[in-house]
Amino acid sequence: MRKLNTTVALALGALATAPAGAQTTATPAPAPTAEAAAPMAPVCELHIWPAAKVSASTQGAGASFGLIGVLIDSSAHAGQNKRDQAFITAALDTGAQAKALRDIDLVALLHLPPSTVIVHDQGIDLKTDDAKRISDSTAQCYAEFVVRGLSYIKGMAYKGQMRTFLSIRKFDGAVVKTDFRDSKHDNLEVKLPKDGEDTGPATDALISAFKFDVTFFADKFSKKKA
Amino acid sequence: MIHNSIAQLNRVFTPGKIEFILVSFYRALRVVVPIATVVANAAVPLTAQAQPVPAPPAPNQPAPAQPSCEWHIWPAATPHTTYYGWFHGGEVDGNRRGIKGYPNMYAEALGTPQQASLLSQVDWQKQSSDPNLRVVVHLSTTGTDDDRTRTTRLVAGGGACYRELIITSLVVESAAMSSQSVRVMAIRKRFDGADAVSVNFSSMAMANVPIPEKTGPDFDDRMRAAVQGAFQAAIVKFMKIQNNH
């Protein structure tokens, strides 16, 4: 499985000089091959997986009229739900989630020992009865933080809510020592954008809600553990 | 006896048949809803449907000469796919994870190199109405995670009129009750003047994928071409949107 290396600086594409009116393609400069000697890395590892499931549902009045009403309502909002699902997926993609988790210092929030953070770029379905490690890491001190899903719901009577489903598993060798799963929702103060509208405020709101949910989850986990 | 009846029902109403019934119902809705809309619109007073009269064209005056602009364009990373089906509650990248029943949306046709190639085919001079426009399409992503908040140019130098178009995300999307489409999320950063702070605009644009006839051995190729065409159409839409901001 590919991992995102968060420490290697990416080289910028070199600018090709071209006359006015021309359309050129810039070739990226070669990546740096040598790195300065780094301090010794922590022995513990924290692996992070982004959300594999993102759902968005806007409900109208039809949702109150049984199965037929739900079907009509789903049909009426199909395009909007598809758009919202794609927008949340993009706004909270692997890079955005990794940045948000760095900002709130997830390792410290979870009261983990100093750890090397490895962010996987593809979501994963975490089975309830699977006690094995998801990654192939053999580190003795090892933890997994999985964003199991993101769910956006908006009804007629209330603003949009984003719920984040999270889990943390701590291993001692090959044995699961702690397995904690929970979810938390946060109300969004802004509407998700339509095509052509400014996506900035909604992007900020989603990231803020994600940080809030993760922080709440980590606090709950820490209190439960204490 | 009850067990026998349930077993019989299970044999008759398999998941495939239930999906068929739901899809048939949805197709029926697609016929009924437009008719209902036409009937509803007929009831609206004519004055409410009146379109604004366009302003008369400006006198034909020669436009002042403006310095040509420089656009730098970056593709997105690997595209995501999203699907919301009858039995799939909002899966992301299910094709890469081998989710059963997840549709093939031909997103591999929009890898970063393919995006760069497709972007280099767009008639940017026409889109910006600037025949002297200089465009540089970069082969890889910007590699930064703060493109929206960044206030400086990513490429040093350049003229006073300098623009960046960064495709931040690309999603090929589909749902049980909606057609397949390509959605582009992008940021336009406008720097007017050598030391000017950028004027940002971030938004999204979408274009439907016209599904070709499912016959012939070259269906996959035509499907990839359709996905790539939708990507270019979405980019053109975004360019039109950003012109107003």
C-alpha cells in the first residue's frame, strides 16, 4: 500500500520559457536525492487511514411520507447528494485530513508516546472482528487511527450536520490492547456550495468540524483510558 | 409453513430483482417528474417567466492595449471516485478497494499525466479572450497543501499579469439516481502587479459524462474518451465562472 511521505519536500516544476501565445508543458525538476542526517526516529508508529465512506443526504418534505416519499425525495435530491458527497470527499481528502491531524497534534491528543506518523492515502473498511494489524508494519509499539466514515445530513428543519466515525486501536506486538470506536457530529454554520459558488467557507467549515470531532473523540478516549 | 413462505419470498425477491424494481420505479419517476414540472410551470404567471432584456452593446471602441498575461496551470493528484448506490452507502474509491458491485467509472483515464496532457489541449487563449496569453501547464501537482492561503506566487518571475489555476481535486462521481459526471475543484489565484497580493477564487464545476453505446470492442476506449471530454468541459466551465470573480 502506498504511503504519503510527509517529510520529503516536493520539487516545484521548472518553468519553461516560451514566447507569448505559446502553450508549454513544464518539466518537474529532479527530486533531491540526499537528505541531511535526521535525528533518530521514534520507535512507535501511528498509522492513519482516511475515510473510505463519505455519504451526503439532504432530506425534504417527502422523507416524511414512507418508502414512496423517501424514494421521491431521494430522486429529487440525487444530484445535490452526489455533489455534496464529492465535495466532502475533496475537501477532506487524505492530504486535508493529514494536515488537520497535524494541526491538532493527534499523537499528543491521544496521549501516545512519541510516534512516527504514517498517513495512508486510501481509506479502508475496518471489520469489527479482525484483530490483525491493517498495515504490514512490525513495530512493537504500534497504533492505528482509522477515519471510518464521514456523513453529512441536512433536513428541512435543521442545518447541515457532519458526523465523523472514528476508531483507535493500540497494539502490543501482535495483540490488540485497546480498541475504541465512536462518532461525533458537529453542526455546520454554512451551506455546502453549489457549482460555481465559492467553496472556501464550506471547506473551512468542514475542516473545522473534522478537527472538532477528532478532538472530542481523543478526549473521550483519553478519559476512558485513565 | 411461515418458514417455507419466507424462503419462497427470498427466492423470488433476490437483491438483484429488488434493485431492478427500484431502478424501474426510478425510471418511471424520471418520466413523471418532468411532466409534473411542465404542468406546474404552466400555472405560473407569464410575467414571472419573463427574461431580463440584455443591455444594448457598447459602442465599437478600440480596447486599450493590455500586457499579455501568464497562466500557470497545475493538475490534481489521482482522481477520486464516489458512488452512492442502492446497496452502497457512499463509497469512496471503491474500485481501488475492490468493492463488489462498485461501478467502473474509468477514472484511470484522468491520472495526473493524462490531466496535464488534456489541459495542454485546451484553447486557453480562446477561454481568456487573450490571443497573446502565455500558458504553462505543469506536469505534476503543486506539492503544497496551502495553495488557498498562500499569498505569494508559486513560480518566481513572470510578468505583472500573472495567474495560477490549481486543480485541487478531481472526482468522477456516480449515483443510483443520477448520471455519471466529472467534478473539478480548483483555485484561481490572480496577481495583478509584481508585488500584488493574490485575489483568490475557489469553486467547482461539473460536466456529465455522455455514456456511449455499449456495443463494440472499443467501448472502454470510447468511455475513457468520454470521461476525458467531460474533464475538459468542466475545466472550460470553471474558466467561465472565474472570469466573473
